[in-house]
Amino acid sequence: MILFDASRINTGGGKVLLEYFMDRNKERDNIVYLLDNRLNTSLVESGNYKYLIKNKNSFLPSKIKLILNKKKAKYFS
């Protein structure tokens, strides 16, 4: 399992690179993306990706901890 932390990307060149990365790795089911709630992209709306949305009132730290506790989990930020 790989947790790809893109929680600070929402516009500009970072968004373009994130969309490219997600599109190139859409067949891999072992990647979970942590995304900013301001990110507006058709890739997320397509439903082909596993992702968590970060916002002020979420319980993401506990979800992230569960993901990272799995065997062979990796974190990429």
C-alpha cells in the first residue's frame, strides 16, 4: 500500500503533475491519494481512484495511521 500525500496541491503546475501521475498509475490498486478539498479535477470525479479528502473537520490522521500500519505500507509526500 502506498499513501500518496498530495494534500497541498490544488492548482498550477503541481495539479498538472498530479493529474499526470494519477492517470499513469490508474491501473495500480495499491495507491491511496490524500487530496486537498479545493482540488477540482475530473480524475477524482471519475471514481477510478482510491482517495481521501483533507479538510479542516476531518478525521484523516486516524485513517492515515491505519493505512500506514498495514504491512509494507509506504508514504510519499
